[in-house]
Amino acid sequence: MTATDARTTHGSRSAESGLEQNGHTYTEQRITGTDLFSCLWTSTSSAEEPVATHRIIPDLCADFIVDSTGKAWLVGPATVADLVTTAPGVTRWGVRINPPALRSILGTDAEIVQDTKIDFGDVLSSRQARILADALRSTRVDATLLENLWPSICPDDTAQIGYAALTASPEIRVREVASDLGVSERHFRRTIAASTGLSPKTIQRVQRMQNVLMLARGTNTSAHMSLADLAVHAGYADQAHLSRDVQALTGVTPTQLLREHRR
């Protein structure tokens, strides 16, 4: 349930991208120099279009978000899709958290914010909430500001390396990743869940689905793959596996999901 309605509609996960559809714009800018956050984004709904509902699908991320109506909230990592209504002419600004850094930023296990939307004041100090909200609305967010708000913290090494392994190879067995890191499978599962807010299995399920979307909007060849071919290239056992996972994560079939992301 992270990110924006425009991002979900278009299925964009690339930094520094510009998107526009029916007057609805979305842009991203990568943040360098910090392991805590990945990018800054802005989303504006068309003032001429009526109230619209968008399907926000799981993408592994959490975001701090403010909007032009004065609201400010954290959206935690999602395990299921959410339908979000967007009012005309509203701008949202967000900063996307590097998933393994979520526990470090919150100061507590990240699982407590899974599938939630929480006001800034409930997860940040008053100083952090004020400075971050002002910086987001004026798009003055950079690594220096973020490191000053969260000084002397960094993601857990096991979580960072393990998360990278799970997303790079979503078909890999969790125990293999744990073994490569020299920790027990139980310890690894606890560390990943506490750090990212998601279990290793969920991370792999979401990444496979995102792989499908990336393939579907890729080259001319991959964009016209059949569902069976998309399943194989995205890390699924077969097309039935793809269908089960997508239905569970989004509430729609793979065909409908791809249709929404190709609009």
C-alpha cells in the first residue's frame, strides 16, 4: 500500500521517471548518500478529473507521505492490495524507505506497521515530524537532512544482505540464504521480518509479482510474453503458481492486473 496511485496505475518502479496519464502526474528522484531511504516522489491528481479510485498493490516498501491538504502519515509495507480514493487537484509528496532500514528508522520491530497507515505524530518525534513534513512539501529532502533526522543508525547487515538475496532470486530457498549468511534459518526469518515488516516468503511473493510487471512493460519481446512465459521468467514454478499469488496479493487475476498496469 505504499507509494502512489499514479505509480500503481502505471506500475513504475524506476527512479527518476516521469509519468502522466489523464492529467495525473508522478515523478521520482533517487536519493543518494544514504542507506536509509531510496527516493523522493511527487504525485498530483488532475484538477479536472473526478474523484478516482486506484488499486495500490504490494511493492515491499514503506513511505513517509504528506499531501497538500495538510495530512502526514506513514504507509507500512503491504501484504494485500488497497483501494485508495484520490481527490482532484491533490498533490502528495513522499520519501520511500529502504525496506531493510525500516526497523532502524522506527526504533522498533517493523512488523507493527505492516498493512497500516499511521500519522507522523504516532511514529516520529514532534521535531522529526515537523522538519520532515516541511521538507517534503517544499521538496527539500536529501541525504543530509535525512541523516540529521536519523543520526548514527544503519540497517542491520544480515537484513540488508538477506533482503538483497531474496529479491534478486525470489525462487531461492530461505534456508540457503541463511546458510550463506552463517545464521540459523529461524534467526534469519526473525531478522528479516523485524527489519522489513515482511516475512521472507512474502518478500519473495511480492518480488515475483513485481518481476512480472517489469517484464510486461519491458522490451517488445518481453512485453508480449504469454502468462506462462512471464511466470517462468519471473521466478514462478508455473502459470498456476503465478495466478494464485497474484490473486492473493491483489484480489484480481494476472490478466486484469496487467491490463490495469498497461493503461
